[in-house]
Amino acid sequence: MKDHPKRRKIEVLIISDVHLGTYGCQSKALINYLESIKPKTVVLNGDIIDMWQFSKRFWPKSHMRIVHQIIKWASQGVKVYYIAGNHDEMLRRFTGFKMGSLMIENKLLLELDGKKTWIFHGDVFDVTMQHSKWLTRLGSHGYDLLILINAFVNWVSELFGKGKISLSKNIKNGVKQAMKFINDFEKTAAEIAIANGYDYVICGHIHHPEIKTIQTEKGKVEYMNSGDWIENLTALEYNDNVWSLYRYNENDFSEKQHDHEDELSTMSTEKIFDQMLTEFMIIQK
């Protein structure tokens, strides 16, 4: 696959909550984004592959392309950190694993331009998940069903010339208890970061993209959340000493990118997998 001629350079890229293997994953949008950038360091901050709902019956080529792009970066020497989340918690048993520039971690501390950046998924704060996993998994399946319903509603809406809407987002933002959970989550992350003397704390998990300063009696910290690739389609980017929140806009991409008219789009899943294995061998050397 040829490199995109206008790849935008990024020092550090952070994405989370992609949920590959689910119907809600906006894989084509994510491919557009990933193939338009050239990062030096990539942090996959949890729930990249949804192992809770993974099924051999649903693994589109677009999902394979995302995995391929990540492996391709690693084979080219890009540092790729995979931080396990709750939906891919199986990977936590491999914490510390390293293959070339690909590493699996439970949390990560980066020093960027003299400032400490603490990165972790965030499910450690979710009491419901820790004590009632069956309930959380049930909620996850319900969320996926809502995404499917939402896709149909948007298809009808666009058919009549209306804009897209997000049912789950509207429901979440309209429930006071949900907003309280988000606020408590952000506050807890900030308090721990301040206590440890970190300058930045970055999470995923709650699908709520954010960059803001949180002040407490003991100090202040920059809190950030990379959002998700289900509804918000967001990522965190670091360049020239500044963190910014990227929000996907399909109008920023050409029609050719939308159709993915390149070598991979004509390859079978098996051939893409074979190419990935070849790149894995490069990583191992």
C-alpha cells in the first residue's frame, strides 16, 4: 500500500475505544484518519478490539485494515503502546510484552518536553465493572443493539434529507446519573495525578472526549480523554508542546479515501492477513 502523499506528521497519537469486532465501530472513518497521518508514537488506550463481543461471523475487511495499519507502523519503527482496557482485558496477562517497537502495557508514563503524562484506560475506576462484570457485559450488548438501531434511524433520517443523530449520546447526556459518573471519573483521575505530581492525565473508557484543567485544593492537572470511534470519532494529538483533540469530519477527506480505492481494498482478507504476518516478521528482527 502506498503512503498517502499528504500525511500529517504527529508526535504522539492516542486513540481508544475503537471496539473492533462490533457493529458500532466506525472503521471506515478511522481508516481515513489513520491513513492521513504519520505519527512518531502511537498509544492504543484500551478497548481497541472488543473481545467481549468478538465473533468470527463479524470481522469486516475494514476492521482488518485498521489492525494492518497499526502493525505496519510498528514494522516501520513507530513506537506503538497497547494499553489493555476492560473489553480487551485478556491482554493484561501479557503486560510487559515487547516485540520490536510494539509494547503491551497496563498503564504508561511518558515524559514529553519535560512534563509527565500519565496514560491509562480508566476502567479501574468503574466499581460496577469490577464487582458486577455480568451486568456490565449485559449493558455492553444493549449498547451495541442501540448502535444498530441508531444506524437504521440515521439511514432513514438521511433519506429524508435530515442530519445524523446519536440516540445513545442523547440518552447519556440526558441522564443526570450518567453525567455525575463522568464528573466523578474525571475528578478521581485528576486527584490521583495531582498526588503523583503528573502534569497530564489521559484516559479513555467513558467515551467522553475532553481536554480541560481540573483544579483541586492540592493543585491542578490537565485532564484529557481520547473519546471513542463509535460515536464521537475523536483522538488526542500532541505536537509542538501542545495537546489537541481531533474530531473526525468526513468533509476533510476526498471521495477516493472514502471508497478506499487502493491495493488493500482489492485484496482478500487472507492476503491481508498474510501481509500482516510478513510485517510481524519484520518487527521481530
